[in-house]
Amino acid sequence: MRPTTALLPVVLAAALGGLVLPEPALALAGPALTVDATAGRHPISPYIYGMNFADEALARDIRLPAHRYGGNHTTRYNFRADTTNRASDWYFENIPNDNPDPASLPKGSETDRFVQQNQATGAQTVMTVPLIGWIAKERARSCGFSVEKYGPQESTDPWAPDCGNGKTPDGTLVTGNDPKDTSVAVGPGYVTDWITHLKGEFGSAADGGVQFYDLDNEPDLWHSTHRDVRPTGLGYDELRDRTYEYAAAIKAADPGAKTLGPVGWGLNSTIFSGLDQDVCSRTGCWGNPPDRAAHGGQDLGPWYLDRMREYEEQHGTRILDYFDIHIYPQQSGVFNDAPGDEATQALRLRSTRQLWDPTYVDESWINQPVRFIPRLRDMVGQHYPGTKLAITEYNWGAHGSLNGALAEADVLGIFGREGLDLANLWTAPSADQPVANAFRIYRNYDGKGGAFGETSVRATSADQDKLAVYAAERAGDKALTLVVVNKSGDDLTSPVSLAGVSATTAQVYRYSGANLAGIVREADQPVASSGFTATFPANSVTHLVLPPGPETGDCQVSYTVHGSWPGGFTAQVTIANTGTTAIDGWRLGFDFPAAGQRVAQGWSADWRQAGAAVTAASLSWNAKLPPGASTVIGFNGAWSGSNPAPAVFTLNGRRCG
């Protein structure tokens, strides 16, 4: 949607969270931003821009890449009856989905239509499959805690007063209910049958069918959300065994499909089993939870990954492809639908740092650094290398406000920079909500499919709490794309230094309080070889697109691997002066694209490596390169996993052809 008219002041104020904007003031000096297109290069997974339950129009508009059918109500989904149990979300009721032709089921179910929409819009499906061992028993309404059967209760469904919330009037839990009131027991064969149906309707994963399967939803909370059929917490061993059984069934039914687990509710899901969360919530045993003690004192997340690795070693089949843990900010008011007061809005924007920043102490009951994505990556790297990372539910709140859009734009930039592999917002915004424009900034900023790049490059801010910056190179036209989020209440004028960029101008697209109806194309920004200075309005998201300028043509670098063996290789690098003036002293720079690549011993240059970044400086005897001259340098290197050639080279800070 593109803005056409100004919004009424009352609508603007409401969308801004009820705050009245002051008159604009002169811009303040903002933090310096630095972007180096030759450094920190790594792919950005398109699946980080996913959602749960987006409507078809929005999915088309943002070219939604990954669409999840998930949540508590999917844990007991019956695909044959097209019926879900809403669990503790709504009185533990079985509620049949609206269906125009129930006689044709299982064809035409809600999940069939979900996959059909995804195939029509180009999104990959993330389907939740039950592991709990129960599904809704039939296509009819029923409730887990009948008032007639189990007595008066604290609260009942206003539209179905026999369905209670499973608590007596004094708040104690109703116990001893019959799970068969709503549900029927099933095993892995149910999942096999469902996947067989989905393959028959839509093809296998390899043929464009369902690509991803979530291994249930937040099983460590079953004892709470689904206590009518599962009143006790899920322990370490049972989680392992159920994952083995059901994930193996998925892989047998569709070997090309990817699995995601354990789909925990948050940080605690990597530390405590459901059994420990159940017991310790009643007894306060958090310092020494019994289930963890019975498993060598190891936190659940590392233990789970160890067991998945062991399965692959024993059976030759990987049954876990993504380590999937949800995250909802625990800071007071941040996850609310309403933006909250000024302090809450500032907290919402700060709290995104829990996703990555080791210096940020979570301002909630957690009260410690979380560094969520690096934490998950460390677990995987130590316990099951090769497993990807997913967050199939997250939500920073305030979808209907500019403050929520700023937080979401920051979150999406963090996901790309930190190398997350898949993410799904819970739940999708409506197309006209500000948070939808945070996705458009990355997926369709111009209404014509203009998108953020697919290769992340190094971008830093001197003050991330004021101005956050994310950068990526676009594959199709090699444009450098920058997203700058001004999270302050002030207009900020900041220098933006550039390296490895040949652009002379930047296209500017902006979402701000000046027009909440959509993203606005603004005047182009002139760009010099070293960068530019720009003003970023208060509470705004700016997308700058820097098309590549003409090649300088003053240097050429070729990289050749002359020998490779398991764990090692020899590379030769030729540096040529293709310009018209002499080079007097040179410094070559490039990034290794794969983890595990490193320079072991080099020659004909002073070789250095820091992380993935490699530099080679000239020696006294080869420092001068007249026009047309070249020099050859090389090194012996080490590698693990893969050994691709670097993609971008710079000489003295300038990109070479």
C-alpha cells in the first residue's frame, strides 16, 4: 500500500501510541555509521522474514518466504476431522474449523487450504505435527472440563457455558478428568498418514510440497497448556523418545522434508525440561531441578542436541535439521498489543539487544545477559554442528504503532546480521498495521519488489541504541542496501563511512511518523567515495539503495587453489595493477566465506587473519607495482566442512575487479 493522503491527526496520534508529537527541532549530531562491503560477508536466509497466519494479500505483497501453521491449538489437530483443541487458550475446547465441504475431508481441510495459499504466493510451509500422543476425537464441539461432569468452575465459555477453564471457583485445579472427553490417542502412524495425504495433494518437499515440519509446539508447557490430557511435565527422556519416534516417521514419509525441534517456549526451554518447570514452579527447586540432576546436571538444550547427534551417528539419518526455540521479550509491557507509555516504548526498543548483545542485561526476571542467537549458535556448534537455527515464534508487541514497527525493523536486521536461518512472527499483522511496513522495508520497499540484499556485510553504529544500521549486497544488481533505524526521539545527522563501494548516489525510502500509511520515496542522497552525511528523522526506518558505480579498473585479483587435501590446501593470489598510475605499497583484503577456513603459513606478503577477515601487506621488494605489473603471493591454508573461494577482494581499501 502506498500513501496518498495525509492522515487525520487523531489517527496519527493513535498509531503513534497515543503520544502527541512535538514540533520538529533542529537535528542533533548522531552516532557515526560505518559500512564495509568487503568484510563480514555471509548469506542472509530468506526464511527469516516469515510469519504465522498471514492473509494471502499480505503474503503476496511482501513475498512471504516461510509461513507457519502453529500455536497451541495445532498440538491436537485432527486433519481428518479438520478440528483443533484450543487448549488453555480457550477452555480446552474442540472446535471444528469452518469448512465449505466437510464431506470431502480430509481434502479441503484448513491445513490443505493453508498449503494451497502458500503454493499460490510462493511461501514455504512450516507445518506443526502433534507429538503429544492425542488429537481431537471428532468433528464436533466438546470440552475438556465439563461443568456438568466436573462441577462449578472459576470461569466458563460465554458461548458454551458447560465448558470451564479447569479451575474450581477458589482457583485450584480440577484433577482426575478423562482425556477421552475431547481426545483420542494416536502415535507416529498418525503423522505418517497425514504426510502421505499432504504429499498426495501437494507433492513431496522435493517437489514443492510441505518443506518444514515443526515437532509440535512448546512441549515443555504441555502440563499447563494441555493439562486436560497431559497434566505432568515432559521430562528429558520422554522428549528424546518422542522426537526419535515422530521425527523418524517424518523422515521416512518424506526424506526431503526438514524438521524443527524442540520448539520450546523461550530461554527456559534450553535450561529446564517440562518436568522440571512443572515441579519447580510448585516447589521452588530451580537451583537443583530433579530431572536435570538425573541427567548429569546438563541443561536440556545441550542434552537434547547431544541425543540428536547420537541418533545420526547410530542410524546414519539426521532427524533434526533446525534447533527451534521461541522468544518473547519478558520485559514488562513490551509484548503487549498496546505500545505503552514513553518508558515502555523506550524499553521495547532497547530490549531487542537481548537477541545478540553480551553486554545487555535483560531488564526482566531474567536479569542476566541473554545473547539469544549467539547462545543458540554456541549450543549447536558444541553439541550438534550443522544444525540450523530457527525462532518460529517471536513478537515484540505493538503491531499497530510506529514504535512496534521500529522494533520489528530492528529485529529483522538483527536476524540477518546474526545469521539466523528461519523465523516466523507470531502472529502476522494486518496489511495496514505499521509492523507490516517493517517487513515491506526489507521485502518490498518500493511496491515493485525492491528488497534488502541477500549477502550481509559489515555495518556498525557508534551507538546502536540511537541508530541501528544493517547492510547487505543484492545479488541481482550488486547494489548495496542499508537499513537505518532511528530509535531515538530526535532527528539525528550522522556521517556514514563506506568501504568497498563505488556508488555516487543513494535512493532513499523511509517509513516514519510523517506518513504512517506507507513507505515514502524521498530525494536521492549524494554519495562520495568515502561515504556521506545524512539526517535520519526521529523514530524512522530508512532504506538506502546504493547502485554500483562504474568500476575503477585500477586493479585485478585472481585467486587459485593449486592443491587441496582433507583439511588443507594451497592457494595462489595474483595482484595486477590495471590502472595508469603506479601502486607504491599495497594491502590486500578478503573474507573467507566458510567457517573453518584459515591461513596457516603464507609467503611473499605479511599475512594476518582475524576471524574470517584476511589481510596481506606488501613486503619491501614487491611493494611497487607500475601500471601493467603484477605480483604473485600465496599461502598454505586449513579448512573444514567446505572450502569456497573468497568473493570480494580489496586493495588499499578499494574493491578490485
